[in-house]
Amino acid sequence: MLADYLEDLAYRAKAQYYAFTVGGGIILLALTGWLWWHYYYLNPQTVFWAAVSNNLVVSGVTKHTTSQNEAGNLSQYDQISFGANNVVKTSSTVTQNPQDAQKSVVVTESIGTPTQNFARYTKIEGGSVDGKKPDFGKILNVWSKQTVDQDNNGIFADAIFDAIPFALLSQKNRQDVVNSMQTNQIYDIDFSKVKKDRQDGKLLYTYQAAIAADKYVAMLKQVDALMGLKQLSVLDPSQYQGSQPIQVQFTVDAIGHQLAAVEYTGTNRKIAYSSWGAPLKLQLPDAKLTRSELQTKLDDAVGQ
């Protein structure tokens, strides 16, 4: 009887020891996870640089740019796609004199690759010449094309080279670019003054940044070269030395580590980002006119 009692007592003690050890391990693991989540993953500096890194490994993203001034408003959507085909599709609506009876609206659609631009007018409303409205029927939905070179800006380059560029780089190249950004201090940010807010259920961090223009251009050329795009070969970073820093406000999804919006301080230009990872499938237009030929037809229609 005594032997059985002692054996049972030893078993109970052993069971309690294992329960305490396992339970303590779970608690320690949970505490470690909580500390990692709150003090590393959601750390403002970690969130910002992770978002920068994620910008450099995207297959697709949509950006919505809005701008307002006394002359009119701009609303533009750019669908960017990387991979087998590097391409951007743009839909742009320009409203001139929005408060005036002579308000005009021009909607254009563009497609850009690293080597070609395609564009067409899909809607032209308003405006008159000597009280007569021009006939744009022969111009609407007619595609034009333009070869991208040092004299012609590329739609594709304009879309991807934002305050934080978009690209599809290998892991090594992506890390090299991020390391270069950090070493050269391209973005001057006080991470202790990051604003935290919740919108539509998302935790958002807002950063005030000053971008060194010459270092920024050098970084863009690095990304351009790594992707083999040759869009910025004529740019010289030294020409931007001494320029005033570019003041920008970044908004980042803290949990997703993705760029949510960019606002250029002192301007009415804002950019919002969505549809991450959605590649674009389209066929390039069979354009018969050059860009200048289409513009000539537009001028003729306005002047008729």
C-alpha cells in the first residue's frame, strides 16, 4: 500500500511538472510572439522599410492620382503590370474650368511599354469655337503610337518611378536597392513622429519625409538598370545637387506592409494604391497614326 501511494505521488508530481513546463512554454511563446508583433513587426521603421521592399517585388498594382488647381482637375488610373510583359494601362480624365459654363472634359486612354506609347481620346466634351462645337467624331477611339526615346517621355516610366518606385526585382537586387537607400539616406524621416490611425479597419502609419533629389534620381537609375528598362539613361543625378528636398507624406498599411498613399506636400497631388499583385493582360493596339498625326487631327477639328 505504501509503495503504491508513493508511486502515485511520484506520478502526480511528474505530471504537474510536465504541465507546468509545457504551460510555461506556451505562455513564454505567446509572450515572445506578442513582443515581436508589437515591438518589431509594427515598429514604424520596420513598417516603412518593409513597404519600400515590397514595392520592389510587385507583379501588379493600380494607382489613382488626383490633382486640383484653379484651371481644372485631374483623375488618373494607372494599372501597372510586371513580368512576361512590362506594361501600364492609363485612363485619364481632365476637367477644365469645372465651375464655368464652358467646362470641358477630355478622357484619354494610354498604354505604355518600355519602348512604345499608345494613346487615344475616348471622350471630348465642351468647348466651342465662334459659338460652334467642334466635331471630334473622327478622332475619338483612334489609337496613335509613339516610340520612347530620350526626346519622348515614356508612359511606363512615368507610372512606375514614384516617390517610392515600383519594380519586380530578385531578392538580392531588391535588398541591394534597399540597403543603398538606407546608406545614402534618401528618405529623411523622424520615425518618432509617425502618426497612427485606423481607417476602414486598417491600421495606417503616416510619415513625413524629405527626399534628397540627387540621391533619389541615382536610386531610380539603379532600379532602371537592374530591370534592364533603359528609361532613365540620360538623367544625371549631379544636376540635382543642391536642389530643395522633395517634401512627401507617405501613408502605409502597417499590418500589410504596403504603401497606401502618397501626398506631395504643398501641392494638391495625391496618389492612392490598390489591387496589389493583380497582373494586367491586354493586347497592344494596332495603331496607324503617330502621336503627332493624331494631335494634328485634333487641332484641325478644333480650328474648323
